[in-house]
Amino acid sequence: MPGTATREGAPSTAQSGQAVGEFDVVIVGAGFAGMYLLHRLRGLGLTARIFEAATGVGGTWYWNRYPGARCDVESMQYSHSFSKELQQEWHWSERFAAQPEILAYANHIADRFDLRRDIQFETRVTAAHFDEKTRRWHVTTDRGNRVTAQHCVMATGCLSTARLPDIPGRETFAGPTYHTGYWPHEGVDFTGKRVGVIGTGSSAIQAIPVIAAQAAELTVFQRTPNYSIPSRNRPMTPDYEGPWKAQYDARRAKARTMRTGILYDATDANYGVNDVSAMDVSPEERRRVYEKRWATGGTSFMAAFNDLITNQASNDTASEFVRSKIREIVKDPATAEILCPTDYPIGTKRICVDTNYFETYNQPNVKLVDLKATPIEAITPTGVKTTSATFDFDAIVFATGFDAMTGALAAIDIRGRDGLALVDKWEGGPQTYLGLMSAGMPNLFMITGPGSPSVLSNMIVSIEQHVDWMIDLIAHMRTNGIDTVEPTAEAEGNWGQHVNEAGHRTLYVKAASWYMGANIPGKPRVFMPYIGGVGVYRQECDAVAANGYEGLVMTPRNARAAVAAE
Ligand code: NA7
């Protein structure tokens, strides 16, 4: 696909045991979502097969091996809750785990629950077609597999289709190029090298300080500056880990009711969420609150007041505070100004969390190029040419992001009833019921799909909620002799409207973000995730189930016509 990074060059191991035949469920992707679903399906006694493009499990954490890659949700919470033994025995070494440790955790899960025997690696699903006669999905892969399944589940991840920029001459650079999302497994040694990094999103902000520590010269090409909060990462201590493990069940239960699925401070009466408007306190008090959050570190900064994403005036105070910090940290005033975001509200593009990001620009070997003032004209065999200068590099790093939320689904030829192609149906933006299913696509599920809290939440909390809900539905179908389930067009339309209205009640729609599809030329501008909050969303999903799977049409086995579930 033009402009889409390929995974060619990723290490490859021999793969045997290609899947043939029939399964109850085919799952695409062996990240945390696919693995947990497989585990739960086995509990129901169903047969399932995961197809996974990588050589190993881990999804996002398999591919994103760039230097400095780290989760921005605390380790004690970015972890599974489904097994008491697992959560007690696993030890995280840091407050925010780095990629190698999260990948080790994913591998531990695969081993501990004996999942690998039902995963076919190095296999990319190319098509999934629903057959009206048999009411089964026919799934084909790039390894020649042709299997059928009653259910097909896309556990393909929200940020898994890396995007290379459409810069003229991109292919002509003579040296090595890397995309942060497809980093070589053997790592990259930048010692003594002149390196160019294009992009300043979360990935770049994590990678830049680490690359700068190695490279002879680092030049960062910034189009849009980002707000970033220091992580204050630190080693895990028994004092911190102990209470979490002792009270895991209660804390996890509480986290599931929160807006983001995270307890920012498990010991605080309000769990680190300040339920006060930024406008209702004095400027001194605001500053005190922001200073405290800045010192604490992490994304809890956005919970400093209750209206930072809904009230422009409140948001302005937080945005200005972060700009003041950037100006304090970065010694060169001109560089500091370029690094200060000014044209979108804080938090409406994914807030970044860093370790010494702004400090890195004080290093003599680091340069910042403002692409707003001097855009890139081309990539050349020797480097990058902007409208005002040429830069020679030994290596170029593209930290240019992903075709988020829909990219991985669009890459598969998914066709439902009457040959309806998902990409055609979604031409004007994703249409889902609860971010879990789409009308006309019977028995096709998405985990953390568009229209669910997904990327606005602790992904593991959201993954578990989706899988648990889906498992209950599949069990219900088995018990009641139901063959297919799919949303009504009306329920889907109402949900889409609800998601859209919720998004428009916030400041999110003011930013040209990947939440809005704005980073991909031609992609419809729609706010894709559901901002209602993890707790509210769970209640909405539970209410749908409690009301006899309201909004879903179920077809009994052997029945010709679909009948409503009620
Ligand atoms: P992001 O957040 O999408 O960042 C991509 C960056 O690349 C961003 O700064 C873009 O600038 C920049 N970009 C993209 N195309 C170009 C071109 N053509 N020229 C210059 N700069 C460009 O991706 P990340 O991988 O950092 O993070 C994705 C998520 O992963 C993150 O939010 C976490 O949830 C984990 P722009 O802002 O478009 O002007």
C-alpha cells in the first residue's frame, strides 16, 4: 500500500502447522486482546484459531521496539485482572514499564495459559467473507489458509498500521530508514551517526532523548509541537506494589468505573480526579494544583480539574502552564517557542508523557527544525531538504504515526451480507454499534473498535470489558440456539449519533488529531473513539445485555428469517 510502512525485514522463523478446517471462532491478532479472548473461548469449550502477522505475541508491544518505548499507564494498572495468580506472581520493575518488559509479560501470558498451540504466527489475514448459505465466515491468509468460522473477531489493535509520510523522494535516501512502529528486533546503534527524526508525537518524544544520548548529531523535524508531561518514572518499590497487590480486586473494580479506566491515585478519596472546575479557583490555587500534578508526573495532569477537555477557558490555563514549563526548561528562547503548542487545546491530541524530552533540546548535538516555517520539500539520497536548508544524515527515523483505529480493519477485505465491503460501508467514517459490531456483518466483532472508549482509556481494562461482554453474548447464543447476531441499522445509527454528540461536547474536535482521522490524507474527519468514559460505557453495554441484547438481531439455528432477540 502506498505510504504504508511494510513489515518486510522483520525477523522470521519457520512456521509449521498451518490451520485448515473449521473453527468456532477465528481471531485476527495475538496481542493482549486476541490472547485473552482465546483463553476465554477455551473456557466455553469452543475451538479458536488466532492468525498473527508477527513471529510472536504482543501486538503493539511486539512491533514498537523503538528506543525509549514505554507505556504511559502505570504498570500496576496496565496489566490483566482475569487471573488472580497472574496478577500476584508478576512483578513490574518500574512505575511505567518499558516495552521489553511488557513484551515479556505478553510472552509469559502466552506460555502460562498455553496459548501458542492455537496461534499461527507469520500469517496475515487477507480476507474475511460472510457466506449467507452456511452463515459462516470464510477467512483466507497470505499463507494460503482457507478456514471457516462461525465468528470472526478483529483483535487487530488501534495503532497497528504504521504510516510513512508522503514526502517526495522518500525512497531515494541512501542510508537506513526506520519507522518507530516497525523497529528492527536487533536494535539500532546510532553511535557517532547523524540522525534525522521526522515527527514529534508520543513515539518521537520517547525516542528522541534516547537517540540523542547516542547520536553524534540529532535533527528533529517538527510539524506540530505536542504537550508533554514528565513521567517521573521510577523503580517499583515494595511500598507501592504491596498495597496494590493486597487490594487488587477492589482497586481494579473501582478503575473500571472511572472515565479512563485508571486510578490516578489509589490512596486518594477521589482517586486522583479533582472534581472542581479550573475556573472556580484562584490563579494561585490553579498554579499550585498544576505544579503538584507536574511533580507527580504522567497523564493524571489532565485530571487536575474536571473541565479541562470541555471548557476552553479552563483548558487555556492548563495549556499555558505547560508552555510556561517548556519555556523554563528549554534554554534557547527561540527553540522553546517552537516547542510550545499554541493552536490546539491540551489533551485534544494524545497527551505525551516523557523522560527528559524538552531537556534534550539543551544538548549541543540536538537541533530542532520548525516545519511550519520551513516545510520539507523532499527526501534526497543524502538527507532532507526543507525550503530553507539541506541536512545530511546517516539514518532517518520516521516517527510519523499510524492509520489509527480503522487502518488495520481496512487492510483486510472484510465483506458481510450481500458482499457488503466494510471499507465501502465506512467510506464516510466508521459505523458501529458500541464499537463492537457493525450492521450487515453478522458474527463479526471488533475489540476496542471505533465507537468505544478504546484509545481514550487504559487499553487492557477496555480489552477485558469487550472480551467479557462478547463471551457472554456468544454463551447466550449457544444456550439459545442462535446462529447469528448483528446490530440493527437503527441501533447502529443511534449509537453513532451518541458517539458523535459526546465528542462534540468536548474540545477534542478542535484538534487535527489521529482521533479525528486528520493525520491520513483523505480519511473522513470523524471523532472515532467514544468519550463517554469507561465507566459509563460499561453501564451502557451491560444495559444492552440486560435488555435482551437490545439493538441486536439474532437468527435462530435453522431459521430462514432473522427475528429480534426480544
Ligand atoms: P502520532 O502521534 O500520530 O505522531 C506522528 C508525528 O509525525 C506527528 O508529530 C506528525 O505531525 C508527524 N508527521 C506525520 N507526517 C508528517 C510529515 N509528512 N511531515 C512531518 N511530520 C509528519 O504518532 P506516534 O507514533 O507518535 O504516536 C501514536 C500513538 O501511539 C500515541 O498517541 C500513543 O497512543 C501511542 P502532525 O502532528 O501531523 O503535524
